[in-house]
Amino acid sequence: MTTVAAAARIRPKRVLPGFGLTMGVTLSYVGIIVLLPLAALVLKGAEIGPERFFAIMTAPRTLAALKLTLSAAAMATAFNAVYGLLMAWVLVRYDFPGKRILDALMDIPFALPTAVAGLALSALFAGNGWYGALLEPMGIQVIFTIWGVAFAMAFTSIPFVVRTVQPVLEDLDPQYEDAAVTLGAHPFTIFRRVVFPAILPAFMVGVTLSFARSLGEFGAVVFIAGNLPMKTEIASLLAVIRLEEYDYNGAAAIALTLLMIALVLLVASNLLQARALRYKGRGA
Amino acid sequence: MTITIAHLTRRFGETEVLRGIDLSVEKGELVALLGPSGSGKTTLLKIIAGLDWPDAGVLEVNGEDWLQKKAQDRRIGFVFQNYALFPHMTVRDNIAFGLTVRPRDTRPAPAAIAGKVTELLQFLQIPQLADRFPAELSGGQRQRVALGRAMAIAPELLLLDEPFGALDAQVRRDLRRWLREVLQQAGSTTIFVTHDQEEAFELADRVVVMGAGRIEQVGRPEEIHDHPATPFVARFLGMTVELPVTLHAGRAGAPGLDTASLPRVAMADGPAMLFLRPTDITPVPDPQGRFTVADVTSTGALLRLRLKDDLTSAEPEIEIARRLAPPLRAGARIHLRPEAGRLFPATAGIPPAVAPAIKALKESSL
Ligand SMILES: Nc1ncnc2c1ncn2[C@@H]1O[C@H](COP(=O)(O)OP(=O)(O)O)[C@@H](O)[C@H]1O
Ligand SMILES: [Mg+2]
């Protein structure tokens, strides 16, 4: 009796109850919703066989779609990297009327159904739309071109950069900048040598997510792209088209390729982050 | 480098954080800004550094108006309270920072910068830390690095905000001695902030006591210790026992107090307040005494007596070396013999109800 009581007393107790249950639910969810479909996709891809896979992926139409998707995503991400950083900076560092509204606006691309965004953008850039009416006389065609695709991608993925950089910038102790000022550094130097390195890891996460999301963006893009094969057809649309043609292998091969690109990106981003954060203490 | 500060004021919204600061600091001096937390010490330091700006007042250095000068151009060495070392740079890069950000035409060659950093690392006795990141350093090591980073730009003026604030007691004492030597060798004018009087007195040539945005007293450590200028300074320096007395021909007197050891003072007759350190009071057993011992606690070296003052119903605490203490138990009656203290006119000091009671007790005990 006493030994049982003693044993019960010294058994370390978790502070929070329910570890087993919560962990179980979480893992089942990840398994059913995330891992199983991915595994199915990989298995489907493996069924195709390397030669067939290679043939699908090197078909001119597939290559064109991949090239367009990657280039447009790169353009969108480059834009978001600069503009998102600027927006986060403005939202954190300055006080101005309407700041809270601007802050709330940053969530719209996430909250808005992407099809709605796509419709709105194509209406704006159409020849008789507000922007299109201005741009087309100047000879700038956005709708039905890679520019339109990139614009739609940038629109839907800008919050990734803003919302990852913003909290880190908010938490950055102003003492570092004060210290740099007393040491004689001028504003741009302080940004480059003190502020940017501090937000770099978060910035890289934001940029990677923005790129990954742009690769997969569908709803917003298909409305503005025009979807001309070999010209403005994105990879995920091509996968849908293959599926509608009952060409399951073709769809799976394209999907698998997109999946691999996204995974490689996430891994690379994590490695870079770990490198950027190595100052947090080695081993200790 | 002579600093002249006059009528400096600074407010944040409704709160007046500095209410008219006048101070001058001579070349080569080591000055301590001593005051309780919230008294405006950091704000004053930041204004001198150019990190904050006053609402009114004068800040001149060597006759030049520094309020027209950007922080970057003041060439001040500032050591922050939490050191603010750049976390993503090694110790070496932190120390080199001030040299590497100079405009190209005045920037030393990379080899010269490396040489200077190595020299500073030697001087601060931390060459083995050169390639570590701040996260890998102890508090005391960080402080040395922060000092090295500030000294690298060869500042004529060093400002240190609570340089020992983040350290534990033993490290504090060691580093204090070390810092004093370093500063003497460097020979720069130094202002440091602290809320610890021992620190201020041990390190500084001159101590500036601040309270609620004002300078309460400026003086050499012994001067301030022995002759606090205001009741605020007296209390802040540990004169926590306050006893109402009556002055007559320069001598303080009160029933139940043996004031024979106190020197005569040049003050007008009338009510006054006697401020005493708890350790400057000898308790004397006395069945007729005015004070009752409420309880006795030992801190090892000292006995701490909490007393009950029958006259004012105050509860002063006094301390006495344990081996010198008379045998006293709770309930014993005593009178007090102050050995040293400070008198201030009792303009607002004594509650009015106490004066007649003093008179009554005086008559009954005589
Ligand atoms: N940026 C600020 N905004 C508002 N109040 C401030 C600011 N900086 C300091 N204060 C206030 O000024 C007072 C003095 O602060 P500080 O100079 O830091 O005192 P100390 O260094 O003596 O502790 C405090 O009451 C603090 O709350
Ligand atoms: Mg302070």
C-alpha cells in the first residue's frame, strides 16, 4: 500500500493533461488528410514508370506550362519580397491614419475566394477596365499574358511575406538600432547590417511560402491568363485538362513534379534558415 | 570634453520625466547618476547621446551646441543596460562595428580594424571570446564586449546605463573594480547610471543624486554620505529612521532620545526631523524608555530590532552588530542613542498631533 502510494507520488506528472488524446488526434489528422493523399500521388506516379514519366514531362506543352508557371511565380515572388517587406516595415514602424485598415486589408487575399480575386483582376485589366483602359493605349497588355499570371499570383500570396516579417520586426528591440546609431551608423547601414539580418529568417520563410503558393495558384490565375496552350497555360490547369481527358498518368506526373518542386523549396528554405540562425547558440 | 547641461526638461505626454536639469561635467571626470528607478536617469543619458531630445534646455559640449548635432556625429560610447550586442555578429564583428560603418574616406583599412579589435580584446582580457556569438557569453562577458564595442570608436565620452544591472552580486563586485581600472587607463570622461549607492560611491569621483526628474544633490561620495542635502537623499541613502525632535540652541532633543553624541547644528530653534541610519543607533535598556522592542531577528552579523514608538506609534527598525548588542528580548523597554544623523527643519515632517504629546511626555518624565 505504502509502496504504491510512494510510487504514484514520484511518477513525474505532465502539467497539461490530455497529451495522449491530442497527440493521437493530431497525428491521425495529418495521416488521413495530408500524408495519405501525398502517398497515393507518389504511388500513382511510380506506376507510370520512368520512361513514360519523362515523356510526359518533356512534351512541349508540359514544358511550356512549367516554364510559364515557374517564371511567373518567380516574378510574383520577387515583387512580393520587395513590396511585402516594405509593407511590413510601414505597418510596424510608422503611425498614420488608416494604419489599422491597411493592416486588415493585408488579409483580404487570404480571405477572398481566389476565383473572385481572379474575376476582379481580369475585369480591371480588361481593355475597358480601369487599369486596362490606361495601360493598353500605352501598348502594355496584361490580361492573357505572363504579366497577368504573375500579377494574380502576387496578389494571392503577398500576405505570406507581410505576415511572417511583421511580428519579427515588431519584436525587434529598438536598442539594437540605438546602439548602431551611437556607433556612427546611418539609417541605410543600420537596415542592412542590423535590422535585415534579424528579420532574414522570417523573410526567407515568407518568400518561400509565397513562391510555393504561386506555383499552385489556380483560381485567380485561370481567369486572367486566357489559358492559351503553349502560351499562357499554367501547370496546374494542364493537370486538370489531362484529368478531364481521362489521362490520369499525365495529370499525376505534372502534379508530382509540382509537389517535388515545392518540397525541395521548403527543405532548402529550412536549411538556409538554420544557417541564418546559427548565432542563437551552437550546441549550448 | 566639458559638458554643460542647463534647464533641461523632457516630458512624455503628461509625465514630466526631467524637470530642469543643471549639471556640468569636467574633462576626465567619472560621474555617477544615482537615483531610484523611474527618476529619469536613462532619459538624461539618452539625451546626451542624441537618442532622445529634450523639450527645452541647453546641452553644450566644449562650447558646441549638441542639440544641433546628430547622434552619429557625437562619437559617444554608449553601453546599454542589456548591452544590446548584435546577436547575429561574433564578438569580433560586434567590436569592429563602429569602425566598419565609417564613411569610406575615414574608414581604417580592414587590417587596421582587425588590429584595433585584437588590441581591445587583449585590453578587456577576452581574446578567447573573439569568435563567439553573444548568445554564447555570460553576463559579465557580454558587459566586457559591450564596453569594447563602445570603446572601439575612441569616444571622448563614455555613457554607461546600469552597467552592472544584469549581473549577480559577486560578478558585480569583481567587475566594478576592473571597470574602475579600465576607465582610469582609458582616460575618457565617463557618466554612468546606477540605482545602487555602493556602486556609485565606490566608482565615481562625483555623484549626482536624482529623484523624480530633478537633481537633488551633487557631491563627492563622502560628502553625500555624511551630509545628504534633502530628506529625499537622506531616505534614499538608507536613513530610514525618522524621529521628530525639537531644536534648542543648535541641539536636538526629544524624550527617550540621548542625543549627546550628535554635533551642534546651525539651525533655528523649533521642531525638526532627525534622519538616522538603522546602524547608527545604539539601543539602551531603560525601564522608563520610550520604545518597546516588538521583535528581534538576526541576519547573522546583525540583529534587527523592530521597535514600537509609544509616542508616535511609528515602528522604526534599527540594526546593531550582534556581538555588541545588549541582551534584548521582545517586550523590553529601551531608549535610543543616535550616533550620527541628519537634521532637517520639520516644515512638513512632523504630524501636528505629535508635538503636544512630546511636550506632555517630557514633563512627566522630568
Ligand atoms: N519613451 C517613453 N515614453 C513614455 N514614457 C517614458 C518613455 N521613456 C521613459 N518614460 C518614463 O519616464 C520615466 C523615467 O524613465 P527613465 O529615464 O527610464 O528612468 P530611470 O532610468 O531612472 O529608471 C519613467 O516613469 C518612464 O515610464
Ligand atoms: Mg534606466
